[in-house]
Amino acid sequence: TDMLVKHINSASNKDYIGWLELASIAKDNQNNIEAQVQQRDAWLRNWPRHPAHDSLPGGLDKLNDLIVERADQVALILPVTGRLAAYGKAIRDGFFAAYYETLNQGGSVPQINQYDSNATDINTLYQKVLNSGNKLVIGPLQKENLSALVASHPSAMNVPTLALNRIDGNKFPNGLYQFGLNPEDEAEQIAEIAMSKGYTRALILTPEGSWGQKVAAAFAQRWQTLNGKIVASQTFDASKNNYSEKIKSILQIDKSQQRLQRLQQIIGLRPNYEPYRRSDIDFIFLLARPNEGRAIKPLLAYHYAGDIPVYATSHIYRGSNSPSKDQDINGIRFIDIPWIFDDKSQIRKDINAGIPSSAAYQRMYALGVDSFRLH
């Protein structure tokens, strides 16, 4: 919005100024439809001859319908007990932070009814939600619950349902919207970024297990669609602390050392020789959690690969500023959601001030805030 205002103040073409003002309206008050309507109507009065006057873009022409049709009761289905309780509670706290932000700004909010997805079978719970008069559902969070709902509603959901996760598949019921922090999406985005940098040869480093396998597959598929080449792929196991062994192998340092030994046997002397890594890598795609990343990056340098660009998913960064811990991942390029770096966000400041243990769940708060605004 600040950038749009800057351009408004400097633009010379009158229609262009009108477009910028319209874009600013679309960005402002996304959590308060009434305020958006007021801004839009003021724009319509001020720009009667603008090309967009009779055909408003970006859904601005549908705001009145949204006010009439929006749900007066919304069900929030999250795990607030069990192993995922901390994540469910963080999403809930982000959701209600956005709820009260809207309320404090004079916007209308629906009645929110909360349900613990860990308390009972999801289909039984979903029926209870419908019987209680909820017109819109936000949740569930767990993939297995979402899969069970989809299996029970092959054609259409009873009410619009904003799931906070994504599952695989090609056909989904009408009225189901899948929204979440999907690592496969990040992997595909990294492939596109790397290709835009002119790279063509990738090395993949991921954790052992199904999670690493799925994310590596998503990256590989997108990378190869873009005509990129995968030079090699390697997995590591944090529990075995086998990072050095795996990195040494994939960079073919061990082969270089074997060549040194053979040469030493032939000439009978130890030559002045340093092992060297393979030279057919443009960049490394890394999927790693913070502790894994802090171990891997220094080892890449130790094994003569400190100059190879490393691109990682958001999982490598905990989400809070910790320079002393994160110095070992300096130089790694990673992608993340805007919330993590938006120090000016008042709602983020309020959450962090009000919840002492908020640092570890920043992305969950953002998911909660966005789910309220999306509803």
C-alpha cells in the first residue's frame, strides 16, 4: 500500500492514478467489507469517466453481494487437544486476533463456534457442525481428517468449507477450498526461481522418509518440466548424524580421495594434492529443518562446495530472529511467507506481545489470520 501511495503522488497520467487508487482500495480493509464498500463508492463518485467505472476488477463489483451472502455462523474446527494441539491453538489465536482487529475497526463479524477435531470422528463432528446452524466451516487441519471428509462428500460439501491443509487428488467436492502451508508449493517455486537465475543443473538434498521424498518429487517434477537437469539426489538422516558421509559421497569427494590413494601407490610418494568435488552442479535444492541446515551448510564448505548456491524451503528458518544460532545458515537463500519478515504488522506485534511463547508458531498465527480474512 505504501508503494501504491508513492506512485499515486508521482503519477502524471490521470487514468493511471485512478487505477492505482483502485488497487489501493482492493488492498486496504481486506478484513472489513463495509469499509471497502465505502472506499469503492467514493472512488466511483470521484472517477465517473474512468475505464474501470462500469466494470470494476478484482471482485470489487461483488462486495455488496458478499455482505448479503456472508455467513452469520462460522465453525472453527481445529485440534486443541492431542499431539497437534499447539498448532491448532496457534491458528485459533491468529484467527481471533484478526477477528478482534475487524471488530475494533467497526467491521461486522459472525458468530464463531469452536470445535475440537481431536475429540471425535471428523464426519460425526461435521454433521454436528451442520446441525448447529453453521453456514461456513474453517478446518480441519489434519490431512487424515480432510481425506475422510472428502471421501464422505464426493460431489459437494454441505456448506463452504475452508480446509487448512491440502491433500493429493484431481477431483474434489464443490464447496471445498484447500488452503495451507504446503512444502510442495515451496519446492516448485524454488525450481522457478532457480531457472530464472539461469541455472540448469541441480543437486537435491532432503531428509530420509516420506516427507522428504514428496517434496523432492515436487521439486524434481517442476524442475524437469522447466527443462532443468537433476545431476544427483541424496538423503540424510539426522538421527544418525550422517551428514558429512552423505555430502562427501554425493559431491564425489570420496572418489577424488581414491584417485589420490591410487596415485600415491603408483609413484610411491604423497603428492601435493587436495581432493576436489564434482563440478557439474549449478545449485543445491535443500529441504532441511533449522538444526539440520545449521549442520549441513558448514559441511558443504568443508567439502569444497561452499561456493555453490543453496536454495531452501522455509523449514530451514525457525521464524524468529536468532543471529547466533543462524550464523551457520548464512548465505542460504530461502523463501517464506511475508508475515515472518513484516516487522510493521500491528497484528503480528499484538500477537507476539500477548503470547510469550509465540516465536515457534509464527506461520500458524499467519495461517489463522489469513483464514479469518479469507472467510
